[in-house]
Amino acid sequence: MKITVYGSGCAKCKQTEELIKRVVAETGVNAEVVKVSDIREMIAAGIMSTPAVAVDGTMKISGRVPNADEIKKWISG
Amino acid sequence: MSKKCCCEKKEDYKLPVKATLPMRTVVIGILSLAAWWLLYGQLGAISQWITYNLIGLTRNTHLGSSVEVFLFDTLKVMMLLVLIVFAVGIVRSFFTPEHTRKILAGKHESIGNVFAALLGIVTPFCSCSAVPLFIGFVTTGIPLGVTFSFLISAPMVNEIALVLLYGMFGWKVAALYLGTGLLIAIVAGWIIGRMKMEKHVEKWVYATQMGDADDASQELTWPTRIQYGLDAVKDIVGKVWPYVIAGIAVGAGIHGYAPENALAAIMGKDAWWSVPLAVIIGIPMYSNAAGIIPVVEALLSKGAALGTVLAFMMSVIALSLPEMVILRKVLKPRLIATFIGVVGIGILLIGYLFNIMDLHKLILK
């Protein structure tokens, strides 16, 4: 599984990345967490507000920090 | 740690996507609102009780009344902030930038400017994602001027500014700020649109293909929206409360100890040059509404004119150096200069207008 965190380096983006890494570690799911901060890549993915998260290419959230329960739902799919 | 298989929780997925508002949440909501209302009505008595009974200060003394006013103002502004930020948080969960873009995409220029300025109030916006938002707007055919109306309104007209202005100066000043802020966003955006400056947008922007992401807002359920509101309260109120308290304290101190009209000569309505000066000083400064309103309060109480002070506040919030640096990635210098110029002149005119109309009497106290 590949989890992509899109963010330009704002505080919320870092928070999102850290939270996802923590949840992945806690649940023991085999997932790779990638951070994308290039604007062109974000645009190509159709993102207008950060932080945004995609799991295996499907957009899950944009514009806010997800909570741990939401992340668990995405990765337990 | 118990090793629960993730598959066991699969029924979570079967939850209906369009869950209605649960009864329990409605009841809790109504009770909380009633409690808020009761508490808000009692703030005067509460601050008196704390000042004279709990701390034990003597009534009708300088210190006693300063502490009482400080407590009252702080509690009032904090309670208003919590309620409004929560409400706006829920409203914003309905307006994602993607959704706003869809609304704006089909609008003609003039009406588009009006819609963009209004949507700027409710759409969640952070200057850190100004670039993807800008590209997302212009590449889906939203006119440049309409995009600018949004970019001007979103940071300038926001709930924190309005709550603080309402709490400290009454609803008339808050309404004036809302109205003129929208007016500047609409007119400035319209003018930029008329100037046909598309060639001053960096070339790669129009060459970019915006991908198609699913609209995340459709998945939101009521509990999530409420969570969104609560998160907003935690996030925003958690961040701004020190500024609010510091500002009210400084304001209270100035009220009590600084000479009246100390600033009247340099920032009063007769000092015509003070308005442009306030705008020029304000442009490079960067602060949020919570940080600037205390200054506003202090300036006003020392005899500065309302138009001058509001012009200063608007230029600090609406135009900032960090945002220009971010926007430089997509805009050529000429367009950035035009943007600053048009908005700056708009703010300048509003400042003069207020000073000429002598609206100072609108301020409570």
C-alpha cells in the first residue's frame, strides 16, 4: 500500500505526515508513506488545498488534518 | 498491544454515507447552545464576582474596575470566538475549494466577482495553499479577476476579524468592515480582470493540466462536520487566545493610563497623510486578525481616526509579504505589483471615506 501525503511544508502538513506514520506503525500495516511537496505534482493529482492524502492513488482527504480513526479506516481497507 | 485483525472492523465501511444528524447530537447541541446563552448573559455578574469576591478588590477603585473590564472583555470575546469559529467550521465543511471552484466556473465576470468575494468568506483558505488554489481556479476557466476577488476576500474578511470587531466595537463597525472588505475584493478583482493581465501569469500555469480528484466533501457525515467544527475551535482558538488576552490587557492599560488623544495629531482624521502611511506600513506586515485588533483597539483609544485604523488593519491582513512571495511562483512581478496597487488604493479610499464621513461615533464606549 502506498500512502501519499501532499503538502507544501505547512505545520498541518507535517502533522498529517507524522500522524499517518504513527498510525501505520501502530497498526503494523505494510504501507509506504510518501511526502509530495512539489506543486506541479499536487496540481496533476487535482489538489487545491493542503494537506491532502491519497491511498494507492485514491484521494481520501484534502484541506484538513485527518484524525487517527479516519486513517485507520483507509489503511484497513 | 492486542493484535486485532484490521478486517474485523470492516462493518465500519457499511455505514450509510449520508448519515443524518443523530438525535443525541441534536440534544447535546441544543443544551450546549442554551448553556452558552445563559453563561453569556451572566458574564457581567461573573466578572464582578471574580474581581470583588474571589480576588477581593475594592469596588469603585481604579484597579478594581480595570480588572473587571479586562475580565469581562476577555470572557466575552473568547465565548464569541468559540461559538462563531465552531459555527463557521461547520459551514466550511460544506465549502471545499473544489466545490467553490465548481460554483465559480460557470459564472460571468461581474457576477463571478461578487460570488468569489462571498465564497471567500466561507471557503477554508490558508495562504500556504494559495498556489494550488490559484492554478486550480484559472486552469478550469475561472477568469483571472474573479480568482483575485477570491484571493483578496479569503484572508481579509474572516470570522475572527468580525468577532473581535463586534466584541470590541459593536456590530456597526463589524458590519462596516464586512461590507467594505467585500466591496474592495469585488471591485479590485473586477478591475484586475478588466486590465487583461493574463500574460503576466507565469506561462507554465496555463499549460498545467489539473487532475481530477474526487470531491472529498461528499463523504462527510454530520458527526464528521461537527468534528470539523470542534477541530476548528481547538485549532484557531487555541492559537489566538494569547493575542486576544494580551491585546485586551494592553488596551485596558492604555485606557486607564495613557493621555487622551495622544495620537489625534498624527493619526486623527485631520492628518490626511496618515491614511496612505498606515497602508504603506501595513502592506509588508503580516499578522492575523487576532494579532492586529489589539493594536487597533489601542490606536483608537488614543485618538486615531477609525478610517486610518481600519485601513491599517485591512492592509496588514489582506496584503502580506509572505503571501506575495508564495504567489510569485505563479504571477509575474508586474501582476503582483498591480494586485498590491489596486487593493492598496481600494483600502486607501475606504480609509479616507470613513474619515470624511466621521464614523468615529460608531465606536462603542
